[in-house]
Amino acid sequence: MQKNFICPFCSGQLYLNERIVLSAQKHDGTRGLILLTPELGDYRAIKHPTFKIIAGEHIDFYCPLCHKNLMVERNDKKFTQVTMIETGDEFEVFFSQIAGEKCTYVVGDDYFKAYGEDADENTNFWGVKPNY
Ligand SMILES: [Zn+2]
């Protein structure tokens, strides 16, 4: 299945060489590029070894093309949002901004799915219920 990931602001392609490319910034201002796998619920990230991230740290993610902050707030929790296009359908993908916290939500028209051991599968704060 062909997947693509684009910036929700500029629609620029973030998907390159089977990785999602994002610009990241820590609270101390340190920046680095992060490559994420397109497998939802897989939290292995590729980054330069000098860009160190400690579990529990809050990371801001930016579009590497338009430099907009990809953060969205839902129910007092901060998430990073990217748009996923899969076989012509569009989904919003939300993942935690806390390093090491494994929760990803995929939301489409009439579609909701949670991934990761820290995700609350019964959450309905997007107004939709899981449909598996
Ligand atoms: Zn952008």
C-alpha cells in the first residue's frame, strides 16, 4: 500500500526514502532532524548521535519545509500532527510530543484508531470511537 505523509500546513512531502522527515527542537533550543518510520506504533527514530533525546523530554516538531510548528492541543495534551495519505484517503495522524511516550492516533472521516502501549484506546476526545 502506498503511503504518503504531508505537512498539514504547506502540503509539502515529508516522506522520503520510506521515512518521515521532521525537524525537532528540544526545550533548551537544540535542534535536529528526525526520521520516523511510517509504521504506526513503531517508535524507532533515526537521528544524529549528537542530538540526544532523553525519555520524558518534550520535543517540538516542525515541518522541515515551511517551518511551522506541527503541534496541536487536544484535551490539554500536546500532539504532533501530520497528514497521511493512503490509497487516496486522507487521515490525520497525531503522536505524543513526549519522548518515549508511545501513543499515536489516526483520525479520518468516520475512522479512529489508536496505536502504542500508552495510547488510551477508549479515548473519544475526537468525538469518534474506535472502530475495530
Ligand atoms: Zn509545511
